[in-house]
Amino acid sequence: MTKKNQEGITAKKNENFSEWFTQIIQKCELADLRYNVKGFLVFQPWSVLAMEKMYKHFEEVLQKKSHKPYWFPTVIPKSNLQKEASHIKGFTPEVFWVTHGGTKKLEEPLALRPTSETAFYQMFNLWIRSYKDLPFKTYQRAQVFRHETKATRPFLRSREFHWIETHCAHATKEDAMKQVQEDMQTTEEVLHDIFGLPFMFFERPSWDKFAGAHRTFASDVLNPDGKVIQQPSTHIISPSFSKAFNITYKDKNQEEKPCYTTCYGPSISRIFASIIITHGDDKGLKFPWEIAPLQVIIIPIDKKVNKKAETLKKEIEKSYSVEIDYSDKRPGEKFNYWEMKGVPIRIDLGLKDLEKKQITIFRRDLNKKIVIPEKDILKTIEKISKEFTKNLIKEADKIFKGKIKDAKNINEVKKIIKDGAIARCNFCSVEKNGEKCAEEIIKEISAEVRGTRLDENQKPSGKCVICGKKAKEIVYVARSY
Amino acid sequence: MTKKNQEGITAKKNENFSEWFTQIIQKCELADLRYNVKGFLVFQPWSVLAMEKMYKHFEEVLQKKSHKPYWFPTVIPKSNLQKEASHIKGFTPEVFWVTHGGTKKLEEPLALRPTSETAFYQMFNLWIRSYKDLPFKTYQRAQVFRHETKATRPFLRSREFHWIETHCAHATKEDAMKQVQEDMQTTEEVLHDIFGLPFMFFERPSWDKFAGAHRTFASDVLNPDGKVIQQPSTHIISPSFSKAFNITYKDKNQEEKPCYTTCYGPSISRIFASIIITHGDDKGLKFPWEIAPLQVIIIPIDKKVNKKAETLKKEIEKSYSVEIDYSDKRPGEKFNYWEMKGVPIRIDLGLKDLEKKQITIFRRDLNKKIVIPEKDILKTIEKISKEFTKNLIKEADKIFKGKIKDAKNINEVKKIIKDGAIARCNFCSVEKNGEKCAEEIIKEISAEVRGTRLDENQKPSGKCVICGKKAKEIVYVARSY
């Protein structure tokens, strides 16, 4: 631990979000930005331990839903990428190219995968034969590489990031749409219920689709600065794509039919950013229970309690991760340090408490100290473990819900956006002919039409807030990263 | 499941090892070799599930020994690689180079990491300040890339492989040597005790060190064809290497001292190959209990037992991974299929058994059927789970021990090697001046001096089997991949 970490977070999250985020990354030792390749960073133990748990939760849910794990090569031949026109067009400016092996030029340049449709699809072509093979549901845990032209930002937009990509093939368009629904449900189960992140799923306007997608659905999480961050997206891939790779199956009548493909891409390192941002406060990190790199920290306030600390540790570590802080810092410094690091439960072990056969516990969910009988320690930790993430969710949901506001005209949209919220309004169209109005919003308010909701109950009953034509859609407008 | 898999393994492991290995990979669906980049392969679910468990076991042991996890960038700038002369010399012919981002040439070529000393060391330079920071013990789970000039072979030698690399910095040479001992112990705990692999650790001769190492220690596992496969190696890195990156610390007297660095590199995909090879038999795979992709398979022999199968599954899945095979194959086909796939326990659920309130279990460790009272099912699975890997280890250890034989002269070495074993013999020197004799062995017998053992009890008391000079060492000679 160096000096700078002992200092604690000095920026306020709601006043200077950007500086707060920078300090969190540096002082909590989540990532080191001094690696000497632009846009690449070194993830440090405190974030890696959490992100490994995030992978575990995601993979468990995917496997339960019959996705099978694969490890594909990191490199994809140029000719694969070129097979589908809109895909290569979308990704060309962003591809890192491997051109040499040793001192020799390769016969064909290899892309560091920016996404892996063109790797999976050539194998789907070999693997899928019959309707009995469908749905064919895969996933891989992998890094992807994008030579971003936009400014990079640690965890949020890096040139290498850690994600999961699922790729599926289906017999019908309807099955593909069912997969999209399942992916949205998976996002709810993992992002919301385990990681505590509120979000909204939108169908993106036609001009904002994934390169190669027929339809794109993406989740947006809200930042305290009022900007949204795109989190997992799921796509119905355009039929021309599976046609380019000749992914077909024989139906029950032995007739050759084209497959409909879908993909889903939760970025673990990016979701980690949203977790930091959503739950963190002016003291530092707050980890949801299930992904905390460390769940319990014991601070012996007096050397005489060290033996007791060890006994406690042995008891607790049967069920939870736990450590003792024996460093030579003062107790107050230790308290601040572990609050900053976001450890859910801190046990302050003092001599006086022990004499009274009681223990003081600090809960990071409520930022509250409680004193309990010594014998209740395990019971209490178990109780807190069950409440912890729920408390984080409750808090986050409350803030999120208050940030979605209806706007009747462009001035109201403007005001809502300026106040750091998301505007819901009437809009002419999310097809090609609506793009002009969307561009107007970008120009006027630096905000974007994020899309429509599949579960929107209301029908639009007025005019587009921009052009005044009859509104066909209710859309959501927000600033984004 | 395609036709080819229903056929079963037709090659005999001890008669035609190479064909047996090829069939295992294809028919058990471990990897698909048809990906269109030479030397790269697609790992399929059956191997990925096992290898993920292998990662888990390795990482648990490393973390218990205070190694902290990192995720470093996949790319390393050329200038980093060039900082240490012998390192770049050793790896230059094998590096894949990224030269372009989008359509633009990068300012500096980036290597796909062939190994990550030159990435970690530049950060060690920033992170390590004081003797209090030492030992500094890290690891990462990652893929590495080597443009192999030798022929590639699935799992054993690919151009991209999945491994763990640990990198550590120490205050003294003695601490570095202690780390090497710990790494060898880790290999024993994981490779032998969990994966069931017998091996020997050698200090490699000076001419066979890792590029940049002062001393190299590596484990060798024996194949049934008599060739050894190098498995995890651990290295004391040459002082010039840490000097090139200026990795120093201040000792208790505030004096600046150089760090001694070590690294350890278990390749998960390569170790997986040794697991297949060591435990597999003419029927197919045999997975050690802890890494089996599936631990229990239930075969309902009659539709009338389906409900019972579901009840059993629900009971068993509380503690173990279990599936029911409802496919439309005949029971006999199913039996063969799951034996080939190496599932430890198969439950054959028949109507007659159920009437007698008994269950038939097939154990893949002993290739034996047992009949047990229905009520004992969980107790029996638990018992088998504890014996399973032990039985595999016993069998493997027995074979391994019989394969190490003493040779008094070159003819005996030749005979031992020809018989598919490892020869132990007197040798002049493992320093530079012994290399000529080692080359003679390569030329004469196509075998290699694998090195000396740290725990060798005997002193050499004769002459080098090649040059006849006084022997300074007892070495082991074997053919290798």
C-alpha cells in the first residue's frame, strides 16, 4: 500500500463524477493505466477477483440455459471477416491486424477478434446438420480487441476488453426472437439480481444497430452524471450473414432450410464499471455480496486480541472469504481503507468488546455499526449476507426510477437531459426516415435516441417532438458514453 | 452426435498411440481441427468444461500460496521484448506481430505475448519499492501465442495455448530458490494429487534453458509410446533480465538492491493432453473425478423408469454433476458412448432392478459393474468419488515407476529408449562442455538429456556413458515431443 491509497477518495461522486471514478480506479488499485500501449490496461487483483466471480455467475446461468462453452482462437482470417459486407464495413476501422509470424509475412492477415460471429459461423456450417441439432447454443469467455477511434476510458472503453459472447442458431425467426427474450431475462437475473444494477432494455433504432444485425436490443445503465452506459446487447443477425456462411439445417421433411442466428455480448470489464459507479459512494467502493473480492475483514484493535482474531477467521472462512489486517497502520486508517475497498463486513475486534463477550460489526451496505453478542457472529454474517445485495438493489432502483421522465416537447426533453435524467417522448419513426430527427436531437442537445421498449404498454398518441409528424413510437432519449 | 462418434475408438492405445490420440480428440469431441488458421484449434465443450475445472484447482492452490491474480494486456510492445538480449533471441522466430490498427500502421509493432515477463517486469518496476513488498507473487490466466516452427499437434503444441503464468520477485537468491521448490510442490499437489499424473522434475542442462533463465526446472510426463512431454516448468530468471527492467527494492537500511525473479508456467491445454493420454484406455477417456465435465450419467433402459431417473437426478445434483441420456440410441450404444466420454459413474436404470429395489452402477475407474440397494445410491457415489482418482493415480504411478531404468553404457541407454522407457545414466557435465555428448545422444538415439534431479540421492561414481570422462552428474535420457 502506497501513500496515495492511505489518503482515501477526496472527490465527491455527485459533484465531480469523472474525478471520483479516476480516484476509485487508482486508489482502490483496480487497474494500472501506466502500461505502455495506448488503450490497454493492467487489471489488478482487487478487480480481477471480482470479475472472476462475475464470470462464474454469468456462466452458471448460461450453462443452466443449455449454452455450451467453447474456446475459439483469438485470431480470425481476413477472408472470414470479409464474407458479410455490413459486418466488415462496421468493424474495418477497428481491427488490429496480425501480419507477421516470426520474421515472415503471413499468407493472410489475421484479425484479433473484434467479435466472433465469423469464427463461430464457419464452424456452425460444419456442426449443424439437422433440426435435431437446433437450437444450437454456444458461448465463450474471451477477450476482444477494438482499435477504438473514440477516447478510451478504463473499464468503460478499452482497446482490449473481457467479455462473454454467446452465439446461437435457430430453426425459425420466432425461435430467434425467443432467444432475445431469454437473453434479456438472463441480463435481469445476473445484472440486476446478483450485481444489483438497474437498467432498461431498448430496441435500438435502425441506424444504431450492430454491424450485421437485423435487429439490436441493448440495455442501458444510468450514471450519476446523467449519461447512460450501454451494457449487454442481444442481436438477431441479418439473414444475409448466415447465408454468407451457409448455415443451414435439414427439417423433418429433409428439406434444407436456413438457420436464424442470434448473439449476446455481456462485457465483464464494462459491467464491472457500472457496478463501481452504481453502488460506490464518497467513501469508495461497495461490492454486492456475491462478487466481493473479500467478504469479511477483521481488524484487531489490540495485539492481545490476535489469537481471538485467528479463531474467528477459522470459523468464518468455512463459509465466507475473510482476512485479518495485521498491517502497522492505525485502526482508524484501517477502517477507512477497507470501507474504501468496499468489503461488505468489517469486524472491529477490541479488548473491551471481548471482555463483554460482544463484537462490533460495520456493515458497508448501510454504513452502520452494530454490536452483537460474540456467539451470534456466524448467524449475523449469514443474515447480512442475505440482506446485503438487496439493500444495494433497493437504493439503486429508487434512484433509477426517479430518473425517467416524460417530455411533451423538445424543450422538456432538453430540460430533462440537462437535469441528468432520461426523457421519454413521442417520436416519428425508428426506421431510416426517423434518422434526421435523431440527428437533430444530437445537434441540439448532444443526446441520443436510445430506442423503443419491447414491453412499452402505451401507444404514442401525439406528434414527434422534433418534426411534428404523427408519432409512430415512444422513444427514450439520453446522453451516453 | 454424428455417426463417427457412435463408432467408438477403434485404435489401440499401446499399439498405435498416435491414431488412438487422434480418434480420442475427434470422437470424444474435444477439439475441432478444421478451423482455417494453421496451428489453431477450436476447443469444444467436453474439453473446455474439464479445463475450466483445471484452472479452478490451479488457481485455488496458487491463491492459497499468496499469488495474486492479474489480467495483463495480450499485446507487448516490441521495445519491451527487446530489452533482454537472450529473451528476444529465443522468442524472435516465434512471435506473432500486430502491425496495423484499422487501416493505419501502428507506431510500434506489438507482439502477441509468447510469455509475459516483459509485460509484468515493467510494472514490477513501478510497483515494488521496499523489502516490505517482497516476495511479490502474481499470476495470470491467459493465452499465449507462438508461431511454432515445429509441427503442431492438438493440445500438445498449438500456436495459441491456454496457460497460467506466475511471476514473482524476491529479495534474495535463496528466496528465489525457495519459490522454485514451492512451484515443484504445487505441481505435485495439482498435477499428481488432483489430475493423477506421475512426473519427474529435472533441472534442465544449461543448453536447454528457457530464453532468459539462469536455471530452468521442468517436469516430464511419460507417454505410452515412451516419449516424454514437458509439463510445468519453473525458472530462476537471469539477473540481467531484472536489471534490464530495473526491478529493485530498498532493504531495511534503505539501500537499493536488485530483485531476483522467478516464473512458473503450467499450460492447461497441454496438461489436459497428458490427462487424456495417461488415464485413457482402448474404450476412450477416463477423467479424474474432480475435473470430469460430467460426473454421473443416468441411462434409463425403459421409458417406465424415466420418472425414477428424474427423482434420482434431483437427489444427485445437490452434490455432483449429473445428466440423463434420453437420446433415441439403444442402451448398448449409450453405454459405449459414455464410457468413451470418460464419465466416472454410469447408472443403468432398468425395470427389473427397480422392482428389486436395487441399482446397477458402472465405475469407469475399475471398468466394473456393481449392484447396490437403491437406498445406498448417494452413499455409494460419495464413496466412489473418494476412491476414483486414487485408483487412477495408483495405476499411473505403477506404470511410470517401471519405466525408469539404469543404464551403464550407451548400448543400455539405446535399449532402454528403444523399449519405450527413460534411461538413468552417468554423464560428464550439464554445463556447456557437456553439450557435445548430449548432441551425440540425439544423433545416435534420437533421445535427449532431460537433466538432473534436485532430489537425486546418489553421487555419480563412474564415467560418462558417451565420452568416458569422469561423470559429474546422473542424468535422465528420454525421447520427447
